[in-house]
Amino acid sequence: MDKSKLINTLKPSRIIYPILVGFIVATWLLYKDFDVAAFLKIDWTWHAGIFGIMAIVMMFLRDLAYMYRIRILTDKELSWKKSFQVIMLWEFASAITPSIVGGSAVAIFIVHKEISNVGKSTAIVMVSSMLDELFYIVMVPILYFLIGGDKLFSISGITSVEDMTFGYGLFYFFLFGYLFLLTYTLIILYALFYNPRLIKWVFIKVFSLPFLRKWRIGAAKAGDDLIIASKEIKGKPKRYWIKTGLATLVSWTARFWVVNFLILIVMSLGLYDHILIYGRQLLMWVIMLVSPTPGSSGFAEVVFVDFLGEIIPKGLGPSMALIWRLISYYPYLIIGAVILPIWIKRVFSSDNPD
């Protein structure tokens, strides 16, 4: 990826589409389900204000944890200022591309321009992705047993796992997504820590099949990336993994707690309710992974109402979904569009010719 391709991928005008789609869907949801009477019943005490502030603080904490993680992953080659710019541009790339595509290729380029080491840049992005997947893989079974399968999956009028399995297929979809992420993560773990060359060989063989042959070059490139990344991370001390693991836990938990604090504005919650909301968001994340829209714009609002609508007071789901996205998604579009030209000017200046 070169400068022109980066600018084309991240051009600020791309924020128009996700904002437009999100606004249209949010308006439709509000028109269809918003209940003025339920809104007027909200007790706007100082507690509500505190919970609203805490929801915003959670987003700051999430980004701070990601910044800390990338500083550890780069062996503190990045300052806090540069870490902020990298994370914001990484989030910006994810926000303007479909969730299923993600911003990994852009992230590798951004990190490379900061540390001038392709191998290390690749390793940093791959390890970041692996840590995020590991968080999900570990937390899902924990929350499944804490909440119970029937309650965790009983959404939008579905009263049991059986209803969902045979009537709606959500459980099968979730199970497929979970097993896919588990398989993917195990392959990455094996490649990074044991035998990346074997995985590259398997990739090439699999993508040599007639109906997969057109992706063979990409598969070989992915194998090369694994070999490079493996060399970079082998021998890292335990504290390296402890710090990055804890940062990942904090960042994802803070991200999910945004919703918990928003719901506290309109109603009180018990411990079990908090855990249930946390668990439902894990399910939402898998569903949103297949969204065809940039940053799941529009799709995320619908999923929010479907998965959390029965917990939130009736008639307030759409407005809560809109506030959630205003806090957790749209700021990255604006911040990324502002930071991008500043970052490009810095890294592509005459002092940074590569």
C-alpha cells in the first residue's frame, strides 16, 4: 500500500455513507418504536447525569487501553501521542469499511510508517487481532455458564434455545461464528508460536484447489506474514503477554460497559442484569461481523434493539441505540477525518521519506 492508495481508502468523504445509512435506520426505528410516554417517565436526576458521563469515560478508557497495548507491542517505540493517532486511524479505517473486511491491511501500513519495520508491523497487527479473538473465545463460555443458554439466547420473543435453533437459526449462526473464530485463532496461535511454515504450506495446498485458485497468491502472502510475525514475537517475556492481555480485557470490557451505563440512565440494574447485557453484546459482536455496511452502520442499530430491547423499557430501545452509536462509533469518523491529514503530513514529510 502506498500513499495514494491509503488516501483513497481513508478519504474523509467516505464518512458520508455510514453517517447517512445510520441516520436513516435510526430515524426509521424511532418512527416505528419510539414511545414518548416512556421517555417522559425517565427520572432525570443527577444519577442519570453521572451514568451518562461514565458511558463516555468508558470509551476513553477503551482507547487508553488500546493505546497502552500498542505501546507494549511496539516495545514503547511509539509515544502516547503517536499511539493515539495510530489507534484513531485504525478505528477510522474499521469505521468506514465493512466489518467483514476490517482495517488490518491499513493498520499494518500505518504502524509500518511509524516504526519502519514491516515484519514487526505485521506481527503487531496480527497479535492485536489474536488477543481480541482470544478475549471473545474465553469470555463466551464463561458468560454462557454464568447466564445460562436459554436466557443468553432468548431474544425478541424467542423463549428458548430450541425456538431459536429451529425457528430462527440464531444459535446455529452463533455456533458457526464461534467455531470459525476458534479455528482461526488456533491456527494463528500454532503458526506464531510453533510452525508457521507448515501453515503456509497448508494454505497453498488448500488454495490450489480449482475453485480457490484465484486466492492462492493472497494465501501465500498470508503464510509469509505468519512466518515474519512468528520471528518477531518468539522469546517475548511473560510480562509482555500479561500486560497486553490485561489491556485487551480492559479495552473490551470498557467498550461493553458503555451500554450498561447508558441503560442505568433509564432504569436500575442488578448484578445478573449487568452480566446478561455484557453477554448479549458478545452475541451482537458476532452478528455485526458479517455486516455489509461500513462499521456496521444501520445494521448495528437494528441488532441493538433486537438483542437488548427486552431489557430496556419498551419504547426506548431505538433512542438508546442512537445514543450508543453517537458515543461509540460516530466520534471515530470525525476524529479520524481530522487526524488523517495531520498524520499524512507528518509521516510523508521530507524527514520521513519512506
